Amino acid sequence: MVDSRPDVAKPGPPGRFAPEPLRRKNGTASPLRSAAAYLASTFGPGEVGSGALRPPRPRGVALSSGALAALVMILRLFLPRTVGMADDGTGQQLLCSLGVRNLRPWGYTEFTHFIYPSWVPHQYHGEACGFTGSGEPVYSSQLLVLWLGKWLTSVFAWGAGLDTRAVGIACCVAFGALIAGLVAALPGRTPFRVMIAALVTLVTADGVFADFFVSPYRESAAFLGTLALAVALLRYWNDGRPRWASVLMVVLAAAFTISAMPQMVSCLPVIALALLWLPVDERRRASAARGRRRTGSGSARRRASSRRRRWQAFVVPSAAVIAIAGVAVAFLRSSPSAPRK
């Protein structure tokens, strides 16, 4: 039997992101390493393994984070003046199905240097509405956001038709709700989850993403759908097994994301892998092992129950993948293509 050295510290629990600061030869820690250790222990995720106990999560933190994120996005888009994306003609292909047209000057220099958020009622005839060249209708989950923006336009008394500023407000509120869901679904300590939500908000507030909120383009639905899909997958993984409610959330979020624009269909393999791969909860595995030791490994009832759980863990995600693939195929078949020359 070999005794351990008394001057060697015992290793900490696995999965804890709180390293001890390295010491100098005189036994004191450098200020930089002490600061790094403090930041790691404060903003680190903590125990994030499948067997880690989840700390209590006050709802006020998630709700306040979502409200603050929505407020930041609204201030970013509407103060000191409204910013957004001007329509280059492709937005009309989608919005014409709502019976509106953009109220803007026809000079190229004028309407490409400024945004004109007002879309007034208009009656289209023939091929004037739809995909350029064929007149086929253009479908997208962005239409759900545009319908909500059209309703908010009348609520805010911004005239008949649709105002893309109302669409921007709807996107900001939806973004705040998703940030609240992200804070609630993320593992780890509260400061860590709030920090991740703040980073996501700062990245989305960049003009590459945020400006699409005040526009008729489909990219805003793709951005919001991707965030909703991440939140749904975190919920799905946190459950430790495929529950119907969490799987349904993933299917709805994936269907919204994929049907935003044809390019988002490329996310299908990643979604399938995320659904079929599920982290194993070590606590549930240990509980099952203790149950087998108590009842004996030859119990037919326990073996049947184990087979049923394994079958459910395979069938439910596979059915979800098939449903999402069906949505992707149907969306691609309904999407218009450029006419061949």
C-alpha cells in the first residue's frame, strides 16, 4: 500500500470549471492568475456534466434577461433613427401575397440609400406578384412574422397596409422571449448563463443580423428560427430522454427554421444528429444499476421495461427526423426556381 504525498492537493470533482491558481515558489499566487481564478469561479459554467445537479433557477433572471435583450434591440434599431434593410425587389416577391406594395420613389439612387418602411394596400394582377419571371408564389415562415407586423401596424396607427418598423418590433420581442428561454435552458451557474445570453445579444445587435429585422427579407425568420432551435435542443438534452413535449418543440422550431429560406435546408443533417444523439444521464444510469442489483438481473419485467425505453429512445427521435425531412422536401418542392434560359 502506497500513501499519497501530504503536500499534493487532491483533485477536485470532475466537470467543475474552477481551476486553482498556480502558485509561485514562495507560495503566493500572482495577481493575474488570482484574477483568472476569480473569473473562472464566478462566470464559469460549474458542473455541466450529465450527472451534475442543476442549481435552482429563479424565473426572474430569465425574464429580466429577455426583457433587457429586447430593449437593447429596440434601442439599437430605432434610436436615434430607424435603421434597416432597403428592399432591392426581392422583398416584394414575398409581401405582395399580403396585398401591399412599397411606397417609395422610383429613382434607383433614392430608394437604395434609404429605407421606406411603408407598404400600402395594392391589388396585383397576373405575374406582377410572385417570383420574378414566373409569377409563382413565394412561401416562407417569414410570412407569419409579416402577418404579425401587419396587425401591429394597425395597432400603432401607422396607416393601412404594413409598416416594417412594426415587423422590427415583433422580431425584437420574439428575440427577447428566446433569450429568456436560452437563459432558462442553459446549464451551469446563473452568471455563466447570463453572460452567454449577453454575448448572443451583442452578436445579434450587429448590423449583419439586426438590420434584417426592419425589412421584408426572410433572413430575420432564419435568425430567430436558429435561436429557437438552439433553445429547443437544450431543453431536449436537459430532459435526458426523448419526451414528447421536448421533441415537439424541436420539430416546430426546425420546421420554422427550414421553411424560412431554401438555404436553411442544409441544417437538416445537423438537426438529425442532434436529435438522435442524446447525452446519457449518469444519475439515471446509476439508479437503474442499483435497481438491477436489488431485483436481480434475471427479472423479465425489468428487461422488458428496459427494451421499451431503448425502443422509445430510438423511435421518437427518428419519427421527428422523418417529419422534419418531410417539411424540408415539401418546402423545396414549393419553392420557385429561376427559369432556365
